[in-house]
Amino acid sequence: MSTTSADCRIILLCGLPGSGKTTLATTLAGELRAVRLSPDEWLAGFGFDLFDEAARLRVERRLWRHALDLAALGVPVVLENGFWTRRERDSLRTKAHGLGLRIELRHLDVPLGELRRRLAERNAEPGAPVITRELLDEYAQLFEAPGPDELELYDPPLAPG
């Protein structure tokens, strides 16, 4: 598939741990010839603790600036930060649209019981960051799922080529 400037966009993947963000990001990167940016991978690559909130915030801000630069050059980008709050999503959408960039929001809506099952499997993998049931439950309380009214504010998804 060749990418045209009209196809270039930033795709935000919204969901809790275990919802499939990395799997979808990897698929989209291949289908759309996009750059995939994962804060978890960058944090781990720099030797930071994945639960270091200050480091995560710095990395996520830098990856956002990088995504804007890439999209402005005509390169589609997939960000798999999770984007848990409406306020954050609104801010990013407004900035992207203000720069004339397209932006999508893809919400991975997975029931809490399934997230617990997936994370239990992932927690058993050597070297995997452990997200306990209690931590997931805490995250679920903080997560603000986008509704249909919010999703309509974003550009429609590209169809794979």
C-alpha cells in the first residue's frame, strides 16, 4: 500500500493494560505502513521502571511531539499510550486538528474479567511487568471510556490497503 498525504494521521489506541493495544498497533503499523510508538517499550529501552510516573509522563510527551513531527512529514503514526482520560484525549485531538493533522481514536473495550485473565497469563511470562488484579482494578476506576459522542469528534479510521 502506498500512503498519500490524505492518509497520514495519528492513531490513538485507548484501553487498559491487556486490552490488545500492542497487538493492534503492530497490525496497524504493518497494514498502514505507520510508525508504532509504545511508551512501555521506550521506558524499558532506557532502563526506566514502567511504573515510574514522572519518567512515563516525560516519555509520553516526547513521543507525542515525535508523532506530530512524523505526521507533519506525511508518516502515519500509531500511539499505544492507553489515553485513559477524556481531558487528555480532547487536548491531543484539538492540537492535532489545529495543526491540520488527522487523528483517530480506537477504543479497545475489553471486559474486566477478560483483562484479568490476559494479565494473569502475561504476568507469568519471564521478565513481564506484573500488573496485579488489584492494580488493574485501580486502573479501571481511573479509566474514562470514550462514548459515541466523543468518538464522533475524531477522523474516521483508514481502511487497510
